[in-house]
Amino acid sequence: MTRALVTVPKTAKRGEIIEIRAVVQHPMETGYRRSSEGDLLPRDLIRKFSCRFVESGNANDTGAMVFAATLHAAIAANPYLSFNLRAASSGTLVFNWEGDNGFSHREQVAMTVA
Amino acid sequence: MWRTSVATVMLFALMSLTQAQDARKSGFDFMRPATQALQMDDTQNPGMLWVKDGQMTWAQKDGAANKSCTDCHGDINRMRGVAARYPQYSLVAKRVINLGQQINQCRTTQQQAKVWPTEHPTFLGLEAAITMESRGQPVTPPSQPLLADAQKRGETLFNQRIGQVDLSCRDCHDSLAGKRLGGNTIPQAHPTGYPIYRLEWQSVGSLQRRLRGCMTAVRAEPYPYGSTELVDLEAYLAMRAAGMRLESPGVRP
């Protein structure tokens, strides 16, 4: 069961720099570790993270990419990412994680910019 | 006028007395600032992922009775203060049980579902979500004769030397607390943060998992999960930490 925590301010002033935080539950198994029985644990990584912004009123739009990251084996389990955005207009932030074994998780959060 | 000042002086004297006497510190106080920051901020604390899972599970119907925790207990915030009392004597089980065992008791007798397996992530999440409702509250073991017996047995275990290394829990957690063991600082072994997110585990784990880890570290055979010995130790640790504030989900190195 995948769980994520995303933190986005509910409201922001136009032009304000806001901090976005995202944590997702994932083992980030490197593929180099062995189990207590000595078997190699298969690699299971999140490979890509992205955050897109869909402006209010453009619900059918896929939005604009505002942040993206490529993740690798050296990143700890349950990876935490934080980044800053300049609030320009109201809309929805859509977060997406993708990885090995068809892993995919999506969250979306609405934000009002006044 | 002088009455108030005498009272004030006495109050101050009393306060400094209790402060001087209470040398107890949570494991939190021994951690590096970065790890402390991770625990303090619910938007970063990975333990919150488990809590979120637990909060959702609270409202889900399950078992042959097709009931959710909400159906009988209402909103999870009604659990405020509950975790601060555990382990405690249960009239239903007729023995001292910890919070996890109480949850499993409701699961089998009330929901008529299967017990959660040991360290199951959803089970830990449920326990952490319930414990979080008591965040900031003092540990308050009830006074029950059979709980007092468990605390006494737990204290004996705490003082007993174990393993090839031949050390007792007290040797490390009283005499050597604050000193370093390998890369780790030895804490005073207070159970206030459990279930915790442990960086070394890269996951949430129970107090029993932690205790078993200490036993393995001194090359003793750990007591099985759910054993009376582990619950007795938990009961003693809660008594030893009485009055300290709960902080679950704690983060530990």
C-alpha cells in the first residue's frame, strides 16, 4: 500500500516563494543487498519524480512541469524531496512517482494564489 | 504580601528540586539535530506515512463482523490518553498486555478478523496513529496489582546480566547512558517514542523489536514477540518513564 505525504501551503500570495515537500513510502532496494538467507534482494527503485502544475480552469490540461528528479540506488528508503516554487496563479499541483516493477503513485493538491 | 513571596520561594525551591532529581532524558535528547528535526516535523517524519495508513485503517470495516474501529470507538481522537496507560491489565485477556496486543484483541474478538502478524506495517501504523493521539501526554501506568507484579518481574529482567557479553540492560542504560558504543550514543532506554521510525531499519518498528535488538546485540537469545518477558520489560520501562511525555512517532538512528 503506497502512502505519500505532500505538503503544499493552501494559500499563497502572488509572487511568493513557497516550499513544497513530498515523502513517499518505498523501500528503495538497491539490488546489492542480501536477505538473512543470503539471497540477493532484487533491485526495486523509484526512478522518476515529477511535479506538474495545472492552472485552475484548465482541468483537461496535463499542466506544466515545475520540478523533476531522477532517483538512484544511493537514495534512502521513503525518499523525501523538498523544493521551492514561485506562486503565480491558483491551480493544482500533481505529483508523480514512477519506478521499477511498474511502480507508480500520484497525488494532487489544490492551492489558491491571491 | 510576604505570604505570596514565601509561597513563590517555596514553589521555586520545589521546581528546582524536581528538576534536579529528574535526570531522565528521552532518546530524542541524545540525537543529532538533523535527526531531531526529522522527528519534529510531521511533513518530513517518515513515520507519518505509517500513521496515515493507520488512520485510514481505523475507519475500514473488516473481519466476519464487518466492523471498523470507528463503528465502536468513534473518531480516533477519542483515543487520547489511552496509549499513555499501556501496558495495562486487561479484564478481557486476564493478563497484562501492551497496546498492540489490545489492538489485536479487538481485531479477533470484536471484528472477528485474523490477528495482525508481528511488525505488519498496517498494524504498526494503527498503533502509531493511536499513540499519536496521546502525543505530549505523560506516561501514566495505572495502579493495578497485577501490573505491579509485571513491573517487578520486568525490573528483575532489566537488572539481570544476559548474553555472551554478560551485561544487563541497566549496565548500559543507567551506568553508561550518554556514552558511546561504536557509532551510537547509549540512550536511557525510555519507551516514549514507540512505535518509532528507525533510520537503520528504514521503517517503523515496535518497542519489542527494539528490545529484541538490544538482546541480540549482547548475544543473548531474544524473547519471542508477544512473550510475557517482553511485556514485563515494557511494563517496567513505562513505570521507569512515568511522567515523561509521549512523542510517537519518534525517529531514532
